[in-house]
Amino acid sequence: MKKAILIVVASLFWQPVWASLLTYTCPASYRTVSLGNSMQQVEQACGKPKSVDKQQVTDNTPQQLLQWVYVLPGINNNKIRTNRARVIITFANGKVTEINTNHNLAGSFLRCYKSPKQLIGASEARVRLVCGAPTFVNTLTQAAEQQRSITIWRYEFDAYQPPVLFFFENGKLTKINQSN
């Protein structure tokens, strides 16, 4: 019985570690902020921050690319025969991002290459309709740099507590860091 009471009392004062990473109770108002709160909600709960810092962060994330390769028939150019002329159409997120060829006469043999800039941004279905089925398809993974803007609010509530940092992306609280 004493052990059960002790566990209940301890649980009232003990906050799990994971919960402390997801929420923070502001000492002045005793209001709790949580991940996903807006900047306005955090300011209402904790007041104005002591300082505000904005940073640009670059992430390298893998991006899946598709390359549709059209191998064209032999091209006779000034009696020099080239058998490997091709057009490569690259897709990222289902949209055309790049069109390349290794031969200046490729447009003569592939109707969609006559105006390649019109295909930039086109869907896979549109390219298949205009250009036909590719000879073969390559799947590639490449690092894609993505920049994102982070706003960091710093609070120093009093001399006896470590500073608290609130990290925001797109106006939403994404991280709470209480330094020791």
C-alpha cells in the first residue's frame, strides 16, 4: 500500500523525458506550449523573447530521379554514321527538370525534342503522350540541397534557470531546447 502511494505521488512530480521535449511550461504564466504551436501562441504563453535569431539551414536530402532515355536510329551526317544518338529526359517528383541530347540532329528524329523547353515541368503522362515510350528508364538517387529558414527565440526567465530556445519553421514551433 505504501509503495503504491509512493508511486502515485512520484508520478505527479515526475515528467517523462519525452514529454519535456514536446512541451514546455512557461514559468511566468504556467501556460504550456507544445510542438506545432504558432509563434503567436508561444508569445501569448511566455511573453516576448529576449532575443530573436534567423538562420538559413541547408539540408542534403536524397532525391529520386527518373531518366527516360530515347535511343534514336542511326543518323547520317555528312556520310559519318552515328548509331548512339539519344535524348535523355530527367524527371524529379514526376515533372521534367532537364532534357539533354548527345547529338545536334536528335530533334529531327524525336518529335518532342523540336521544342524541348515546352516540356520543362511537364508530367510523365504528358511526355509519354508527346514523345512516346522511352527506349529504357534509369532510376537515380542524388543529393538535393534544400534551404529552410529557422527562427530561434531565446528566453531567459531568471538567473536560476537555464535559457530556453524555441525553434520555429514556417511559423510553427518545431523544437524546444532547454540548455543546462
